[in-house]
Amino acid sequence: MKTNIVAGSETARPFLPAKNFDLSKSFYEALGFVKELDGEVAIFRIGASGFILQNHFQKDWAENFMMQLMVDDLDAWWTHLASLDLPKKFGVPAPKAPALQPWGLRVAYIVDPSGVLWHVAQRRPSVRHDE
């Protein structure tokens, strides 16, 4: 089926839950995300991607939701994450240090204040789906 939709200009942004909207906004700003909108929802961006933080929380959903952040230098990201003292400042579990996973990615893990699990993963050179 042929359409007149211009490919490549679309942006997909997931909606993330926030148990405590203000705490979650502060958490993402501390990580280095840029807050582009702050209102009924908050839109955050990092690099070419982003998400919409909503002031809505459902425990079962939040604790089964995962996000992936592909980075060029996981060691630099780990140094940054470890320096933030996330458990003390935000009441979250301690981040898990980078480790090679069975599926081939080196990943560090962090959990946001609502229970969303983030995979911070090292981008592999010349692997298209890591771009």
C-alpha cells in the first residue's frame, strides 16, 4: 500500500508513569534528560529520543515497564550514574553495574522512583539495531 507519509520524520514517545510526579521529574533531570515541557505531563528528551512523563501511577504497570537507553560510552554513563547517589536522593534501588548480558549487550540497570526499569546499554559499532 502506497502512502504520502514522509518517512523518517516521525517520533514515537512512550508514556511513563509517575507515582510522585515532582520526584520523577527531578530524577530524570539529575540523569541528564532535558525537560522540554512541564505541565499536565512533562516531556523529556535525551539525544534524538524522549518520553512523556505522566502524573499517573498504576503499580503493576510501572513495575513491569522497561526502557532502554543506548549510549556510546557506558563506562562514562556508569561513572555519572554512580556519582548521583540515586538511592539516597530518590529512594530507588542502587544501580547495577555494567555487565555483559547473554544476548550480547553490555548493560547497567537503574530503577526510577515509580519502579520503571531502565537498561542503559553500550551501543555496538556497526550493529544497525543499536543505532
